[in-house]
Amino acid sequence: MPDGINVDYDGLIPNNVGLNEDLRVRKALETWHPGYIDWWHDMGPEGFQEALVYLRTAISVDPKGWAKFDYVKMPEYKWGILLAPAVEGRTIPFGKHKGEPAWQEVPGEYRAMMRRLLVIQGDTEPASVEQQRHLGATAPSLYDLRNLFQVNVEEGRHLWAMVYLLQKYFGTQGREEAEELLRRRSGHADTPRMLGAFNEATPDWLSFFMFTYFTDRDGKMQLEALAQSGFDPLSRTCRFMLTEEAHHMFVGETGVSRVVERTCEAMRAAGITDAGDIAAVRALGVIDLPTIQKKVNLHFSLTLDLFGNEISTNAANAFNAGIKGRYREDKLADDHALLDATYPVLRCVGGAIVEEQVPALSALNMRLRDDFVADAAGGVGRWNKVIEKAGIGFALALPHVAFNRAIGEFAAIKADPAGRILDAAEWAAGRAAFLPTVEDNLYITSLMKPVQASGEYAGWIAPPKAGIDNKPGNFEYVKIHE
């Protein structure tokens, strides 16, 4: 397999994996390609298939010069197969095969486990495109519209990344799984996507920013764990996917920050200092801070469920096999086997939330989720600095991990955002203060009016600090009417 950093653009499928010499896989991918394009036309961004969008496209896997920017119609975007450069002499960094040469083929005993991981990861990529397909109609600016489309085409490329691995290493089963990835639909009653959060609606732009901040961060954590894999093609695939994923979380963090900034600006201009005066703040045409907090509560809790059960035999087996490591496994200072180690897990015991030490191998999902929570807290702190700078007495916070859970240790209980266990009546009485209500969502929806003039922004969101690719503030990121 070639391990250069440049990408071959001569064929239908840009790649740096030598598809021209791998005729079986090239034919399989070229056969899959029309179905993918059909899916993109059916389920990709609605109403903008012919628009020229200022997108970045990977032309290399060199971290210093991997992308170029230019106008392109999204169905003509150059999706491709891109792996980070091979590391000479790489060995498996964890589990019972630690120190053995990294695998270039999937060991027979791990094929089912590996295929399942690839399919789950692959399923999330088109799902998010489907969830976001209607958002173009209400974009608050051309800058934001372009960022939405950049996220969409890169999620599409990440689907290609997983399909390549399925097609190359799993034969007929891999081809069947690749077809199924195009058949499932987010939120469909009969053929839904595999994970719950990817069947939720993304009805407005604040939801989109929360999704890209929280749910794409789960994607980052999963990719970081898979980038440690002893299966070298998967490791290399995920390492390059992480390069692209960083922009998705940037869109989320800066998007929420700009919403907060605009709300604070409007409050100050109107002389409103009480963030709890929701009616007065909404009269200004901005999103009040308590509603932003409820959106944080919702998307954070939905994302926590993506990590699965805190105590998991599947996670232990994948680690022990050398298939999926921990977050930044290569930076951790332990034996990377965990046979005798323990890890603290929060559990619900006798009506109380308690911490228990459990075998670390069984608690890998919990550890990855803890890493996610710590990572997510950073952006919340930066949002609070915007509020603090405006002199408004309010702070956003991540809710307790027991809040609003459908999977894991806390699925059977109700807890408030502070982690206090509630009975059914208390939950019913407090729910409107914890999570967005119908009225909240209707208000946010009422603000979602498209702004399509270059350099102009909807009144509920502040302009960005800088343009994409150093472009000026009035740059036409999307040419809608060409």
C-alpha cells in the first residue's frame, strides 16, 4: 500500500492507497459510487445541489498543506480514500498483542468485532448529513451556510473512509454492509440509523451548533480510540479523519459562542442585566441564556448515551484484542494491558449515586466518556468568558452525567442537572426548566430566517472573528444564484 502524502486525482475516486493497482477494490468502490451519489441527491443538503460552495478539499495528507479551497458544486466534490502516512515499524500499542507488529490484514478471530466497529462508525457519518439536510433553508449567513456544507461533505468523505475498509478487507460481507449504509435513514421508523442520537431531528441552527460541539466531539473521542488500533489501515484512516473533524467542533464551539455574544450584546444595549427575564430578552430577537443552557443539557445528555454502558464486555474485548484503545493511548503511562487495574465508575445503588472501583478493562466506555466530559468542559468555560466579559450574572454548565439518560447506569432513574435523583412527579414538575419546551423550540424556530447577502448576519448571531481561508467579511462563500 502506498504511504506517500500526496493524493492521486486521476481516477473517479481520489486516493492515496493505490486503487489503480488494486483492481478488485477499485471496481467495488466504482460500483458503489452511483448509489452514493443517488443518496447524496436524495438525502444531502436540500435545495443547494447546484450552488457553488467555497469548500476545502484534501489534496494531501501532509498536516502542513493538506487542503485547497475553491468553489465546487457539492455533488461534484472530490470525495476520496485518504490514509495518514504509514509509521515504519509500528507495533500494536495495547492489549494482549502489545508489541507485536501492527496488522495489515484483519486477523480471522477478530473479523466480526472489527466489522461491527466499522459499520457503527460508518453509520454515523451519513446520518448526520441526513439530520442536517434542511438547515440550508434557514442559514443565518453565507459564512454559516458554507460551514454547514463543509461539515456535510466531510461527513460524506468519512463514510467513504469506512466503506473502503469494508470493501477491501471484508469481501462479500463488506460489500453488503456498504450497501446497507446507504439504505438506512436517520429517524426512519423501519430503517433507522444504528445509534439513538443520530435519529434525533436537528431542527434549527442552535441545535446544529450544539450537535457539532457535543456529538462531533464524541466522534473525535471514538476516532482517537480507533486511531490507536492494532489494525494499521484503520489507525491511519482515523488519524486523517481527525484532521478534518477538528473543523466540525470549531463550527460548533464558535457558533454557540457567537449566539451567546449576540444575546449579551443585545441585553447590554437594552439595559437588561437579569438573564432570567426571558420575555424581555426574547423581545430583542435573540436567544435567552437559560434556553441556551437547556439546549446544552439536551445535547450533552444525548451524546453521553453514545458511549454505551459504563461497564462493557464488548469494550473490554476490543481493547484486549488490540482493536480499539483508549483516548490518546500512546500518551498514557501504564502497562496498556489493564489486567489488574481498576477505574472509578458512578453507579446508582440503593437510590443513591455512588462511586465504585471496577476492573479497568470493563470500564473503558466510562473512561472514554470521562475524557469526553473533560474535553467538552473547555468550550463551556470559553462561552462563560463571553458572558462574564459582558457583565451578566449567568454561567452555563454541563449537567450531571446522570441527567436525562436513556442508556447505562442511570437509564432507570430521573435526575436533575445537579445530579439529584427525582421521583416521577418531581421530574414532571421540573422538566420544563431542564430541557427545551415546545414553546422554546417554537421561539427558536421563529428566528430561523435565511440571510443570503454577503457579509450580513441574522440578528440572533454575531459575525465570526475571522473569515474562512482568511477571506474578508463580505466574501461570497456560497454562490446560490449562479
